[in-house]
Amino acid sequence: MIENQVSLTSILTAYVRAFHSMNDTPKIFDDPLAYQLIPEERRMLIEQGFAKALQFDDSGNAVSNPDKMTALRFLLQTMGLPNVVSRSRYTEDNLEQAVEQGIKQYVILGAGLDSFAFRRSDLAGELQVFEVDHPATQAYKRNRLAELGWEVPPNLHFVPIDFSKENVAEALKGFSFDSQTKSFFSWLGVTMYLTRDDVFTTLRSIAEVAPKGSIVVFDYFVPKETAPLSEEIREGLQTIGEPLKTSFDPSTLAKDLAHVGKSLT
């Protein structure tokens, strides 16, 4: 991402989650706070961009479908709505099971505009939440929370880090993270924007700071030959300073991860 610029994909991800929560039935994942976390001017820019995209089909012809909501839903699906909401549901379902089994710390790597600590106040007494993200994105979110007048829960800790330059283990140690306590790490929508070396450096760092029995959930892109992503989307990400850099082959990933560390499941 561009230095000192909020991650634009983190804002778009929040918008996708908000759209799903407000417009889809049944819901795969319900995030009723996501819409509020996006400042009005950002929402307007996103919706203006969508409106422009919906004016034309792939052949450059005007879209004739009068049902704009259906057209917008289709557009968001092509941009990854099913993946965004399903990975969030999978992660939080597994987190809930882990809490029942004694997990006391939840680390959200690349948290963006995540709302977990505000949605799940029922877990505030038993789960410490660490949001780990780029300083620019984190500052943007904290400013938005101040604008909304939301009180930051006492169990929520903001940990600024640049994954391409800094060590996750060292960053967490400076924010009351207990390296002797089993923890749950989620790392969603990030690995594809880092180099392969940065991804494995971060995973090794997690293994270094987390005790045996800790859990990591992360997602990744597969090689484009396996699941092609449109060139338009790739070019768009390049334009906003968040180009795709890394993919992993599922058939060899387990072998690669075996060298990361044995403390994680």
C-alpha cells in the first residue's frame, strides 16, 4: 500500500460486509456496524464508482437492467462478496469454539475497519482483542471512532505495524500481549498484498510469540491460472497502490507451513 495512506481495500471490505448485512437474506455473516465505520464521503465515492461501473457492460454498452440493486449485488459478487463474508463467518465461528476451549486472546492481523470488539461486548470479560494494522489505516479508524463517539472497549488494544518492515512478535509484546496464553490469530485479506517472504516471516513471528495450542486462520489467493481474477480488478488494485503480489498453491502450502513452527494448529 502507499505509505501514509489508509488501505482502500479495507474500506471496500467494510462496505461489502455492510451491504451484505443490510440487503441480503439469509445472511452468511452479520456486521451491523460496518456501514457506520465508513465515513460518509468515502461511502459516496464508493457508490459513485459503482454507479459508473453499472452504466456499462463488458462490451461497453449501457446496462439495460432496471433493477439496480440486482445489478449492484452482481457487481459486488464479482468483486468477492461471497469470499469476504464466508471467510469472516468461518473465522468467528472457529473463534467462538476456541473461546469455549479456553482461548483468551484474539489477534486480528490487518484489522482494517473490523468491528468485532464492538459487536461482541459479551466476550469483553473473557477475551483480549488486539487489532494489528498499518499505522495509517489504524489512525484512520481511530479518528472515525472518535467522530462516532464510540467508546473503545477496555479489552481492545491497537497495535500499529507495517508487515513488510516490522516484527509481529515484537509489536505485540509492547501491548500487554501474554505470550504464555493460548491465542487465536485471524489474518484475512492481507497475504495477497505482501511478498511471499513477508508472509512467512509474519507466520514465523506468530509461532515465536504464541504458545502451543494457539490457532491461526488466514486466507490467500491461488495462482491466477487456477482461479483467474479479471485484469480490470488487478489493474484497479495496482492503481490504488495495493497490487497483488503473492499466491499459494494449496497442494504445496501444507508442506511450506510445516517449516514455520510447531506451536500453531
